[in-house]
Amino acid sequence: MTPIINPDDLLKLKDSSNIILVDARAGINAKENYQIEHLKSARYVDLNKDLATVENDPSSGGRHPLPSFKKFSKVLSNLGISPSSHIIIYDDKNGSNAAARFWWMLRAIGHEKVQVLNGGLQAAIKIGFPISSEIEYFEPTENYSISEWKLSQANIDEVEKARNNDENIVIDVRDKNRFDGLTEPLDLIAGHIPGAINVPFSENLDQDGFFNSAEILAQKYSEILGDKKPENIIVHCGSGVTACHTLLAMDYAGIPIPKLYVGSWSEWSRNNREMATKEIK
């Protein structure tokens, strides 16, 4: 199953009882906006409450550390998701926000039937997918058994070792201004991990906000990664959310999914590690 589904293909499934549609938009007033208008039958998942365990101290795990297996299992069960469910996820940021994060988490527990909507909420509305402001009712499922994260992750010490190792590559997917330390809207310090390269996740998309073709993405990342082994590639962002957009793009391109550094810059920049920074004027 391709990890990306196009709006016209979703439209064909609008009356299907075999899919579970999930709205994963995040940010200010995300749930309120969902309640005002969402794709019909879509269930809501909250980045901070459901897809992370947000702590008071981002120096340990970053701003969006992964939840415990027990918590994530309950989230899935409350959403009515079972291991056989076909899940289609969207957000309002072209899949770059929590849609990709939820996709990665599901794939990481071994769930195969999961896709992200190409173009997101806006593209589905534009093509005529029904919208709703009604409360969506659905039945919870039995406990979803989770025993491990099956996709690879890197911790802060692994990143430290990898950043200056020629056999490794560390990719920062934040926009160039944040990478260069010119601006920082979320974390305390602007800059990047020394030795990391900047490949903004926005480059995964075309001018209309859709993913570039698998062929274009394959060529792009093959040139960037060269002969690096998947286990030697680490992808990060600010807090382990938009990095998943690039992991999704790589999977779509047929490239093995590399390691995710969940803590990302939000953790690194709070741990007295070496940082490449620039004074913000």
C-alpha cells in the first residue's frame, strides 16, 4: 500500500465503511477548527495529548516525546482502531504536521494499512469531499497490543557520534532561516546541530502543496544520501514532528525509512551540546 493517497482516490472511498479517516491537524485552536469543519466521518487526534507525552522539561526528549505504549494503545482503541484497520490521515499543513507523525507512529508499531492524504484538508474540500461540523460517533475497539517501536530511532548521544562521522548523515528538515539561526519561533536558541545538513521538508512538495512524484523524490534523496546505509541516516526537525514528513517522502520514494531523532533541536539545544548559532538582530 502506497503511503500517500490522492484526494480523488479518497473521494471514491467516501461511502466506504472499511476506512477510518483521522483529522490530525495541530496548532492553535486545532480541535475547535476541527469541530467547526472537518471531513465527514473523520475522527480527531491531538498531537500534544495523543501523539506525545508533553513534559515540563523539553531537555529530556524534546517538545514532543513519544507516548508510552500503554497510552498510545489506549489512544488507538479510543479511536476505534484495530490492527486490521485501514487508516487515512490528514492535516491542514499538506501532511507535514501531525498527519506524518501519526503515520510514522502507526508504521513504527507495525501497522501497515495507513496512508496520508496528499494535499491535506484543503485538497479534499476542493475536490468535493463532504465536510461536516457534526460530532462523529464510533465504537472503541479492544486494547491494541503494542510491544515495541519497529522503526529505528536515534537518541541524543547517537546524534553526537554521527554528526562528524563520514559514514553518517544527519538531516535537519526545518526551513533554512531556522537552520541558519536567523529566526526561532519555538525553541529557546536559534541555530542547528553542527555537522547536520539542511534539507527543508517543504522541498518534498510541489508548488501546489502536493508531494512530488515518487520518481522525483527518489532521485532527490538518492543524490543526497549517496551510498549511506539506512541505519547511518538520522532525520530530525524541531521536535520530531515535521521530520516525519521527510520520512514519509522517503518511504513514498521507495527508500528505506532512516532513523528519527525524536528529541530533535528542542532537546539538543537544551543540553549544553555544541551548537551552530548566529546572533539574531
